[in-house]
Amino acid sequence: MSNTQQMVKELVEKHGRERTNLMAILQGVVDQQNHLDDQAIIEIAREMDLSAAQVYGTASFYTFLDIKPRGEYVIRLCRTITCDMKGKREILHTLENLLKVNIGETTPDNKFTLLETNCLGWCHKGPAMLINNKAYTELTPEKVKEIITEIKHKS
Ligand code: FES
């Protein structure tokens, strides 16, 4: 039995198999491994006799349950057409090279997560990205290097 199977089994036994306990079980998984992954969702579905889609639906409805582990700084680069035409690809390559991660991944030190997003409303100043809640616009590879270096030196 895998660790995930064992953990889910214990949580289901502790809280009970009724659907009303699903939230407590999901929260238990997040407490233990900091996030929910597909394997945990499938195991919960199996143990509770639900479909994976039902479990996933509940999990993603409650946004405080992070489906994926996220870094301290979540970078969301706009992938929509105006930013794309203004050089988003080059910005993406710069970020990937600097952080050594691909889209959707988190750096091993859990500092940065790199994501793409739809239009941020800064099209006239694209390419644009958000880092946590702060917008950065008119990006160039040099500007991106400065921003990332500054954040790295913060802590
Ligand atoms: S297209 Fe990128 S901010 Fe609008």
C-alpha cells in the first residue's frame, strides 16, 4: 500500500465514509502533505465510493484547498494575444531559464511558481505578468532579470 493510500485510508476511517465528511478528509490530506494531488483525489474517491470528478469538484470549489503546491511567489505571465504579439515568448524563456522550471512548475526551494494566465488588463503595456498581486508591465528580458534578482535577494 502506498503512503497516499495509507494516509487516505486512515483519514476516512477517522472521519467516516459519509459524503458530509469529505471536506474534513480533504483538509486532512492538505494538512499532511501541503497540497492535494491526483493520486490522493483518486484514493479518496475509491475509499468513499464517489467519482474522482465529485471529489475534485468539492476540492476546487473550496479555494483554500490548494490543488497543487505553490511557491512563495506565484508568477502569472499573460498568454493572451496582445502580450503574445508583444514578445511574451521571450519573457517566458527568460523566466524559464532564470528559474529553471517550466510553466506549471515550482522551484525546488518553493520560492517561485511559474504559471500562465489570460489577459490581465494591461494589454496596452504588454507583455505583462503578475507576481502574487503585483503587476509588472512592458517587460523585457532585462527587466525580468532585475525583478527576479531583487526578489531572490529579499530573503
Ligand atoms: S493581453 Fe496581456 S494583459 Fe491583455
